[in-house]
Amino acid sequence: MSKIFMRPVFSEDIVYQVERAYRANMDAYPRKKREVDAFLAECVQEHEVCLRFYYAHMHVNDVVSFSVEQIDAYVNATLEAYELLPNLRSLPEEIFFSYVLAYRVNDEHLDGSRAALLHALLPRVREKNAYDTVLEVNRWCCEQASYMPSDTRTLGPLAMMKSTLGRCGEESVFVVSALHSVGIPTRQCYVGRWSHCDDNHAWVEVWIDGVRKSLPELP
């Protein structure tokens, strides 16, 4: 259930949009909606809005495959980061929802890794600004894993750390997840055909003070 953190304040417009999208998506799953609604009834408003946002845009596979508690763990970890990392509080709310709160990067296994990543990175980024936080997280990710090509399903962040190996898609999922955990707006970028090889490729872009930047790739 939701913990009490220093809470973000969301506009009436975003609250209305999330509520409308939540009903539009979840009305197709009345049994699951009753379960989620019962859980939401115990949440403070800001936590409720974040969890509704997830279910407003959630694919049916995630709706039926994961418990509310598993999905809610991403809200709890994100709001904990909001309390601990002041840089996160200055983000425009549309950036926060789409590029920080988002619980999924691609088709990786949802392993509830956000809290673990936050606690691993917090000692290294707590006193840093957004730009230096990005550099430090990228260094930390380089320490955890190296590149190895494969065609298997994309590993989740915790499996990536345990295996210490992954292809560009897994490395980028890992970096995006790590940056999300410390409140940095981030997205994975993909192309179906890369310029110098007969294959696809993925990399990471971050949003810092209104500027989009690409991260250097892991070695």
C-alpha cells in the first residue's frame, strides 16, 4: 500500500486526463478494475493519480499478468525518489509522467527493480545536479555489465546485473531503468536498420533542463 512521502502536486487538468484515460482502458476489464479500485481507495491522491496513470495506458498482458502490488512498487519507488532528490521536483508534469514514472521501457521482464536501483545509486547521486547525475549513472551502469550480442528476450534490469552481459537493447533498458529510478527523464531509441551493419540498434536519450541529449554507449 502507498507510503507517505513528500508529495508531488498535480494540476487539475492532468488529474482529469488520467482519470478519463483510466476509465477508458480499464472498463474493458471490470473484474480487474474492481481490484484496482479497491487498492486505490487506500491511497493518498498523488499516489492514486500515479497508479491510475499506469493502468490508463497499460497493455492487456500487463493488466492480467501482474498484481496491483507489483505495479504499485514502481509508484512507491518513484515517490521515494521524489522525496530524496530535489531535481525531480522541478520537472514539468507531462515529462514526469511519460519519461520518469513510466514502469516499462520495452518488452523486458518486470522485476520490480526500481527501488533496488534507487538505493544502489542514491549514495552516488544524492548531491549531484541532473547533468552530473546522468554521467554518474552511466558510469555505474558501465561497471555492472558489458556488451554481448544475443537474440533472446530482453532481460530485466536485475537479471542484467546478475548476468553482467547484454546486447544494446538490454543495455539501453538497463540504463533507462537506472535513470528513471533517480528521476531523470529518459527514453530508449530504436532503429530497425543501423547505418553501418545489417541489423537494428538501440541507444538512450535523456532530457536535462529542456535539452535532449544522447548518452555514450556502454563498452
